[in-house]
Amino acid sequence: MKQKVYNLFNQKKKGEFRWLFLMISFSLFSQNSFAQNTSGISTDFSPLEFGVIILLALSFIIVILVLIASLSVYNYSQSVLKREKIARGELVEEEDTESFSEWFWKKFNAAKPERAVLMNHDYDGIQELDNDLPPWWKYGFYLSIVAGIIYFLVYVNGIAPDSTEEYQVAVAEGNVLKAQYLAKMANSIDENNVELADIAGITKGKTLFVKKCRTCHGENAEGLSGPNLTDEYWLHGGDIKSIFKTVKYGVAAKGMISWKDQLSPQEIQEVSSFIISLQGSNPPNAKDPQGEKYEPIKEQ
């Protein structure tokens, strides 16, 4: 069995271990792992984040130990093969001193010769061994116990938030991001991509209309100095894009001012959507139709 292990590691070169070490180091210290926080959220570490950092540090230490152990196995197998060649007379014996990797492997693995752990039990020619667990396995087990104790103290005693609290924090952060996204999208609305607002947007549009537009168009959009906005006739188009454009840029020749400096793109969308919702409402004292009859294009 040992010979197979030696042969396996003899097929590897030290350069391969170096590449493995570089790749793991790069992944741990990459920009994604230690990127600066640019989202505006505080960079103070919470107990949970601090625990994650500790686990990452322990993981890094374990990776380093595994790499050292792998190199130690490689060097140890080379040393064994060298001694075998010397015993066969293929190499001249030189002054041999134990290297650090050989010393580390012996301490880390601490494998005993079979004759030292052979028990006086024989079952149909099968002999029983009583070898101790290797130190690296014990250290890993002890580390898992320490991690379990830390987990218990952190989560059971309320030092870190439980899953319910984490969910609530995540929802709050998600709402902030959603609001930021919607604000960004609202500012990007123009006459080329505008669409009808939802019910909530139309309700806001009504409030804006009463506040900004009733002086010229009347309380119910029946038309005063401005045209009637509830019939089928329009001076500058009756679809959402045309109305948005008219409200945004105005029509100086007709006395219609531009609202782009007083209303946001989203507010112009809401007002325009409310105006479209008034079609066919037939308010009292409606002004006579002006412009051309607008017929919506039916989708095929």
C-alpha cells in the first residue's frame, strides 16, 4: 500500500503543487473576496460577518496545511525511494539529514510500522492492527468541536441574528435596492419608451392634474382656455407617447408651457396616463372638440 502511495506522488512534480498553491491563493485574495463596499452600506462588521471572516481564515489555514502535507508526502516518498536505490546499490549514499518536510510529515501523519501496532489476534490468517488515528485527523476533529462551540455561543445566545432576523434585514435591504432601481428607471422614462402607468400611478397623476392642469383644462379636463381632454379629438396625438411629449415639451404656439423642468419623467408619465383614463367620461360643460379624431391602433 505504501509503495502505491509513493508511486502516486512520484508521478507529480513540485511545479504542479506550486501551481495549485498559486491558484488557491489567487482565489482567496481575489478582488471578489475582498472588494470594497460601494453600495453605501456601513462597512462595520456584524458578529455574523466577523464569524464568517474567522471561518474563512481557518479555511485558509487548513488549505495551507494540506499543501504543506502534500509537499511533505512528495518529499518523503522521494526520500524513501532514494534509500531503496541506495540499498540496491543504484546510488551512492551521501550524508543524509532529515528535511523539514520529512520531519513535518512524520509529526503530522505519525504512522507507525505495522509490527508496532500488530495485535495478537489472528482470524483465519487475517491479522488485526491497532494503529492510532493520524494527528491531522485528530486536529480536524478538535477544530470541528471548537467551531461547534462557537456556533452555539454565537447563535443560541443571540450574538448573531437568527434566520428570521436575517430574512427581515435582507427584505429591508432589498426594498432599498428596489427603490433605488425604480428611481433610476423613473428618470430614464421619455417619449420613446413611456408606457401607461398602473392604478397607483394614475391616482398620483390625478392629484398632479388637479394641482397643475385644471387652470387651463378644467377640474374634470372638460376644457377652458386649453382643449377638452376627454373626447376623441386631439391636436397633437392621443396615444401615451404623444401626450407625454406634449406635456414634456409644451406647445408654445398654443400657450401650452413645458413641464419638463417642473415635473419628473415619472410624474409626466402619471399625468399622461390619467388623461388617457378620462377618455369618454363626458363631463358637463365640455368644450367643443378640437383637432383630429384619434383612433387607437388595434393589435393584430
